Amino acid sequence: MELTTTRHRNTWRYTTEDFTFKFIDEKYHTYASLIIKPSHIKIIENTSTRTPKELKDYIISMFFFEENESVRKHNNAVARKRRSQRSSKT
């Protein structure tokens, strides 16, 4: 399934043949350490057979899974480093 991105009224819209969605807030596009969750997505159009909840889960698993995993690994590494520095000071 091909995902296309277009700019519409100063917002980025993501479109496939079955649905269109956008982020609830445009600032999420610039966040480097954000793990995308269903609450970050707004469904604009849904012509698929999925419910909105199922569709949001599908979008995350299909289009944001790899990015979420790399962000999760990075965030965990940073947290581990911070915790080890704290414990070595005491």
C-alpha cells in the first residue's frame, strides 16, 4: 500500500486509496524522540472496512513501526545512561 504525503492548508496529510489521516498537532513532525501512538493521529477519511481504532493501530504498525522502535531504543539508551550516571554519583 502506497502512502503519499501532501500539504493541505498548512498541514501534512497522509493518503492511501483506503484512508487519509494527519497528526493532531503539526509540531509532532519535528519531534525526534516521540513514539507515535493512536492518540497522535486524526483520521480524515476512512473508506476501508476497519473501525477508526483498528485503522489507527494499522497505520502505526504499517508506517511508523520501524521509526517507533528506533526511537524507543534511543530513548531507553539515553535513560540507561542517565540512570547509571545518577547511581555512580551516590
